[in-house]
Amino acid sequence: MKKLSIIAVAFAAMTFAACGGNKGAQNVEEKDSLKSFEQEQIEASIKMHFDSLASELGKLKQLPVVMKDGAISLSDAEKQVKPDYLLDLTAADEAMTLSEKYRVLSAIEVDKEVAKLYDMPVDEYDKVIAKLAADINDPSFKAIDDAANIYEATTTLYDAMNENGRINYFWQIVATSLVEQLYVTSQNTDKFIAAFNDDAAANVTFRIILIQDALNRLTEYDPELEPVAKAVEPLTVLNAVTVDELKAQMVEAKEKIAEARASLLK
């Protein structure tokens, strides 16, 4: 948590000063000891909260649109109508910052799974994913064998990114992955919603809550996450606990979902 640790140090120092830590009556050793204790407490509190969020996220099943167990099955006739809403692979070339590369990578991975549903060739997807992974050069990917599964947002990936000081990017990955999956679902709601059960519908709501909580807290330490938090915030209108509720809400929120996607992948 390199970024968070740096901020926590500064915040602990400010807290110490605000509590009268600069009074002449206290010696330097007492000040340093108190500062160190407060710093450790703040960092431990931050880490505990995000560990908890990631743990809860890891317990949730993947949305049916990217499940590998045949949750969604298309007929031969349906496969003939290829989706025209998948992200253009040239978006990878347009991603300049590290944040943009992570977000585009997670979206393209979701789209690759959708392309498979339609029996579309995925060689180009594999090439783009490999190039983005090389550009990002995140050692955390080794924990999950390769970068082709980061959209699954496992606790293994979280722990690795935490260890490598890339915790903030983990939440960018899960935010973009969720938005892309919702976007894909919104483009073919009748077909894709049919693969949901009530638990899966409720999981969508819980995913949004967990991700929004993490992003809102992290924006205090990392300004780059503010646009991501703003993009996801409108999706809190999805608060379904049944499939029927989710279907109705997806129809109403279709424009908001498209706007969130455009904000993350512009």
C-alpha cells in the first residue's frame, strides 16, 4: 500500500499536531512515539477496511455474462448476429496513463468472454491483452498465472496487488469490469438476464456498494480515482434483490450504464 502509506504518514502527522503534539512540554521522543503509534493505527484501520471489502467481493459469484460454466447459451441463429457494442480494440492504443491501461484491459477481458459466446475469433483479443499486460508490467498478475483473468477480481489478485503497492488499481479493475458486464447485459437484457437468479441479481447490488465504498474512501488518498468513483456512483440506482427487479432497473438505467462506461473508457 505504498500510496496509502505515504498519505497515512502525512495524515498521522497532521492529527498529532492538531492534538497539541507540538507543545514544548513534550519531548521529542514522546512526539515521535505518539506519531508512530497514530500512523500505525491509521494504516492498520485503512488496510483492515479494504481487506474486508475485498474479502466480501471475493465471496460473490461472477455475473453470468462472464461465467465459464455455460450460464448463457446462444442458439446458432443468435450467434449469427455479432455484437456491435464491444469495445474497439484500438482503445488499447489510446490508453495513455497506467489507470487507463488497467481499465481498458479489464473491459477487453470481459468483451473477450462475450466474443466467445458468439463464437467470434479471439486471437486479436489475446494479442491486445498481452500487450497491455506488458505495458502495465504488474508483478501481481503472476499470482493468477496471467493477466487474462483479472476481471475475476479474486482475493489472490487483491493480496498480490496490495503487496506490490497497486491496491488502488485493483479497485479500478473491479469497477470497470462490473460496468462493462452491466453494459453488455443492458445491450441484450432479455437474453442475458435470463441467466441470472435472485442471488445473482442481489450480488450486482452488493458489488456496486462494495466498490463504491472503496472508491469513495480511496479518493481521499488518490485523486486519480475520483472520476472512477463519479462514474460508478449513478449505478447505485440498481438495488434489486430479485431478477424481475433487476431487469426493470437495467432498462431504466441503460443510459446511466452507458455513460459510466464512456467515462471509464473514454
